[in-house]
Amino acid sequence: MTDASAPDQVSPFPEWETLREQIVPYVGERALSLLAFTVFDEADGFEGAAYFRESLHQSGTDVDSPEVTESEGLLIRWGRLFARDAEGIPADVHAEFERVFNPQLRELLVQFASLTVATATTQQQ
């Protein structure tokens, strides 16, 4: 997983790449990579976290203390909470998520995060 140009090799689920391609035009590659890194990291998907850490590092982002936009910060907070407990996201974070992202994008982000958690689980086996 050292080839930062091949995100389709990150997940065994083909839908993951399709969702990534659908989301990137709306939030950007960096924001989606920060979300993926956060979810993999929180869900103990070491291979995926390492892949996105390297990819983000190569693009000049320090994942341990990134300078982020408001929406990137929200994706990081939401992704970490989603990976811990998708049903237990605090109301304030959920309300902010609904305010910032339209319903169609929220649905895609939830699907993407769900497949990222599933991928992290397969990496633990």
C-alpha cells in the first residue's frame, strides 16, 4: 500500500472507489483523504491508515496536526465519531453535519465511512 496513486487498492469493496469518485468533486481529494485516514485510524485499519497517512504526507499535510478548513474539521470529527459508534454521534456534531452537507452528499459520506469501517475490519483479520 505504498503507491499513493492507487486508492482503489485500499478497499476490497469496489463500491468504495465508486463512492470516492462521487464524493471528491464536492469535498475535494484532501478532505476525503482526511476522512478516510481518520476512519481507518479510529477503526484500527492499520493498512488503510498508513496508506492515507503517506498519501497526505506526500501532499504536504501533517495528519497529526493538520491545518484544516471548517468542513475538513467537521469531516474529521464526524469520521472519528462514526468509526467509534455510528449511532452514537452527538447531536451537535450531527446537526453541524446536516447543516454543512446536503442530503445526497451526507448519504454518500455515510456509505463511504461505512465501507471504510468494513475495510478496516477486514484488515484486522
